[in-house]
Amino acid sequence: MGNREALLDGAKRCLFEKGYTRTTARDIATAAGVSLAAIGYHFGSTEALLNEALFAAVVEWGNELSEALKSAQQEKGDRFEAVWRSIIASFPAHRPLWATQFELIGQIDRLPQLHDFLVQSQRTGRDELAQLFSAIDPASPSARAVGAFHQALLAGVMVQWLVDPSTALSAADLAEALRTVAAAGT
């Protein structure tokens, strides 16, 4: 592994252990086993390295989840519940990634360099969720609303899992709640 890859790996570990705003260049260099100067040489700044490490971690989670969701879509029964079961199953292993993302959302006004990334991630995620749950063409008029609905559920359920996993909603809970709300017409 070269210095660049070691820095990315070290930065991801630091993000998950310390968070975005508490990670220093020295933390990353130590975790990577390289000099501080290597950060500037390969990335230009600590922020650029942290951003790239975060982007890479999000892509890794997305790829892992995509594979799990392919099998969930093949399950018999309630597709909504099967997909949510796969999503929720990914939470414990990726808890540090989610905690870091919530940290960044709370800091978005102080970290403008991440604003564009978060905006684009939200748009891409919304389109992918609409396609995943409803097989809706992202260009259709209802795709934005369907995707945003699932994003809102994802964020809310993730907050529950971060704060108190013992009482967080399960996939079965979500499916039952959706059926109840739909039947009530509210």
C-alpha cells in the first residue's frame, strides 16, 4: 500500500474513531504511518483528505448495501419489509459512518466544502431509493417525492438506531406502520 492509500485508510479510521471535526492531520499521519507532509503532497489539505475518505466510505457502504438489497428484492413476501430488513441489518457495522454523517449535517454551515457533496448525495440517494422501493423512473414526476419519503424514513430510523438501538423500529415495525397509515387514509 502506498502513502496515498495509507492516508485514505488512516483518515477513514480517524473519521470513525474521532469524527470529522476532531480529527487532526497528526492523527491521520500517525494512523497511516506516514509523515505530515504526505497529506499536503497527496491531497493538498487535511480537509480534502477527510472529504475524500468520507466519500470513499459512503461509496463502500452503498456498494455493500446494493449487494444486500439485490438479494432482498428476490425474497418472497413484503418487498418493502425485505428491503428495510437489509438496510437495517447494515446499521450496526456502519454506525461510525452514520454518526459522522450526522455530525457533518450539524456542521454544514461551518463546513461549506461539504455542502455540495451532501446535496449531490441526497439527490442521488433519493433517486436510488425511489427506484429501489418503487421501481420508479428517476425522471418521473413522483420519483422525487417517493425517494424523499424513503430518505426521511432512513434518516429517522438511523437516528433511532444511533440513540437507542434497543427501541429502534424494525423492518416489520415499519411495514406495519405503513399499512396502518395507508389503511387509515391519514
